[in-house]
Amino acid sequence: MSNPLEEEPPGLDAGQANQAIRVYVRAHGTRPWGAKERAELQKLYEVWRAAVRAGFGSAA
């Protein structure tokens, strides 16, 4: 599964990071989450949290 952030330029705002999380989760579907997929989701959350802390856009 590809990482939506790989297609985005650095410096995402919170809305873009949130959208990347939504796309990743939607693409994952109902399959069980493996360790690699959870780690990738965690990276996406970290990008989102960093954007929120930095004040780049809204929280959701």
C-alpha cells in the first residue's frame, strides 16, 4: 500500500495530513492491521500532530 504523503510535498498543513490519514485508512479497508501498516499509520499521525502543533491548518 502506498503512503499518501509520498505524493505530497513536505510541509503539509493539518487538513492535508488528516486527508492523507483518511485515504490510507480507506485504502486499507477491513483487512487486519499488521505491524508494518500500523507503523505507517503512526507516521501519518505524527505528521498530522506536528502540523497541528505548528498551527498549520485546523485539527480536522
